[in-house]
Amino acid sequence: MNTLSHAAGANAPAQQAASSADFSLPIAGDEQRALGRAWLGLGLLALIVSGLFSVLLVLARTPGINAWLPAADFFRIALVVHVDLSVLVWFAAIVGALWSLNSSARGATASWIALGLCAGGTLLMSVAAFVQPGTAIMANYIPVLTSPWFQAGLVIFGAGAALQVLRSLWAARAIGPAPDGAAALRFGLNASVVSSAVALLALLWSLATVPTQLDGKAYYEILFWGVGHALQFTWTLAMLVAWLWLAQACGARIALSPRVVLMLFALALASVFITPYAYLAHDVASVEHRALHTWAMRLGGGIAIFPVALAVLLAMLPMRQLAAAARPLRAALWSSMALFAAGGLIGLMIGGSNVTIPAHYHGCIVGVTLALMGLVYLLLPQLGYGTPQGRLAVTQPLLYGAGQLLHIVGLVWSGGYGVQRKVAGSEQVLRSTGEIAGMGLMGLGGAVAIVGGLLFVVVVIKAMRPPR
């Protein structure tokens, strides 16, 4: 058990002092740590830039303020960059760091090249919004700009991500015949690499089969549909690893054996292999093809998430007194689980194309984001940095989670009135007091979440600074 787990357990009730399985992953090797630090740096950069774009987004949809901002086209351009940086780049960078820490040192040069490509692509995508934005195409999962700058950046980033996936497959560590808690987490991370490889296969398959004569919106929607659904398995597996690891670091006693956790990860991974079947069984542009991807994601994710979430919840409930270093981890864990659950429940309420849809995926995405934020806090000391602790580190995930919860509640409220998604300003057509109040609550929550996101960057940078 790592030092933090010991510190947390020392302050926990006696029955929680020891766990039957140590769900933590030891990190060894200077090369792995160096790569982990570098990928983390890319993730932080993506969050900072996406945060700047999120300010513009919230203001563009807040009644009374949006009249002072540029036209709705700028809202869509900012939305594209914000989504790609805060989801695609941030998630890819953090799982890239986790894969690097979980790998052997073999092929490390390839990972450095992959990092350089991803960083260069991210820079081009960010600059494109101000240099040559083109037209925003609001495709699901990976929205794009028609800008040559943006598309070149997306291709370069994709090449770097693909190289990191291939290197991680090659350098993956075996779990051994008698898996313990660390081996279960290692398997979960290895499974996330495999699901990313399936997503890469889906992208190549789509590029080869999607009719190029389709208009921009239809083309990119179909192109990224299978890829996006496959990547959800990657993000979900990373989140489940984070939940178990964070609970362990808080000294919780998780009532799941490593073999059961490994089996749940395997079940979550198994459904991703429906992805190539969907390409074989149905035309890529067919309704059946799209529906099969959606069904696979709901089936595969749901099977593993509920048992792990329940085990973590029951293990964390008795935890009262924690060491200072464990309190930010607990705050991130609780916030992540609450937001992900809220997003899942909202998904059951979707009816029609309105802002209830972004409320659903904002909850789920932010649940993953908070889990990864907590994992960053946990890993910083192991990467050679300081330990995030104190009131600011505890407040950050709670503030970010509360803001995002207000944000999605406002969207659900407005969705009940039929307010459309992916619009801003006068295009929202807010007629009633209820619609205005709902979107106003959305704006307030978004503003609070922005502050929480910025505090994460502040806490991490503070921990990274060398002591005086």
C-alpha cells in the first residue's frame, strides 16, 4: 500500500484500517515518470485553453450578456475548440500519462514522438479559431472546423494518439497468473488501450467506407460515430480504475476481490468488440449501424459501472477522519460519482433534440473529468511533485462539481421547455420566464464550474513548483 493510503488508514475507523486487496498501482522507472509528467503537462495546457473558450461559451448563452458578444457563428467555433480540448485532448493526455506509467520502458522514444505530435496538433486546433476558423460543423463526439489549420491539427493530433496507442500495446505489462489489486488496475488500463485500438480501427474503417459526397455535417457525424462510441469504453475504464485507486488511497476497504474487478473490466471491454461487428453487419450510413454502437455502449458500460460504484460507495461511507492528503481525493471521488450518476439519470429523460442531451453527456463527461482530476492529485507526489492538500485542494473538486451540477440542472430545466441545443444568443428563442430562468441557472453553474476548473490548474501548478 502506498504512503498516502497508510496515512489515510491511520485516521480511519479500526475496521477500515486494512483492505483485503490493495487497489493501487506502483510506479517504477524514471522514464515512465518523465513521460507521465510530460503527458500531464499537455493535459493541463488543454484544460487551460478550453477554460478560456468555456468563458465565451457560458457568456454567449447567458440571457442579457449574450447581446454583447459576437454572432452565433463565433459561439459554435468556440464550442468546437472547447469540446475537442476539454474532452478529446484532456482525456487522451491523461490516459496517455496513465498508459506510460503502466508500461515498461520499451519503445519510450515512440511515446515522446507521439506526445510531440499531439502537442503540435493541439496548438494548431487552438490557433485556428482566431486565424482561419472556417465553418463550425457540430458533429457528435468530435466536432470540427472547416479551417485547414484546424483539420491539419486534428490529423496531427490523431497521428500522435494512434502512435501512443500502438506503443502502449507493445509495452504493456502482464498481470500474472494470480492477480492482486495492482494487477486488476493494470488490466483495466491495458483494457483501455485495447478499446482505443478498436476506436482507431473504427476510424480507419470509416475513412475507407463513408461516402465522401455527403455534406459536411452528415459526413463527420457518420465518420466519428463508431470512433466516439468506442472511445467511451476507454474513458469509462479509466474512470473505474480511478474510483478504485482513489478509494484505496483514502483507506477504504473495498468489498471486491481482484478477480471480480478484473472480470468486470473484462465485461466492460468485451462490448467494444461489437464495434467491428457493426461495420461488418451493416452499412456505415445505416440506422442499424448507429443503433448497434449505441446499444453496445449502454450494455458494456452499465454492466461494470454499477457494481464498482456500489462497492466504492459502501466502502467510502464509513470513512470520516482522513489524513490531510486524502481529503482532496475523497472530494474528487464523491463529486465524480455524483456527476456521473446525475448524467446517467438525465439520459433516461431524453426526448427530442434539446438541451437535455448536453445535460446528459456533460454529467457523464464531468464525472470522468473529476475522477481523472483526483487521480492527478494522487499521482503528483509519485511523479516527484508536492502533495496537493489544504482547503483549496479540497474545495476545488466540490466547487467544480457543484457548478457543473447547477449547469446541467439548468439545461434539464430548459430542455423541458424545448430549448434547442448547439444554439446561442437570439437563436435560443427564450420566450417564457421559465426558459430564461433555466438558462440563467445554466450560466451561473457554468461560471462556478469555470472557477473550479481554474482552481484545479492553480492547485496542480502550486504542487509542481519546487519548494523554496
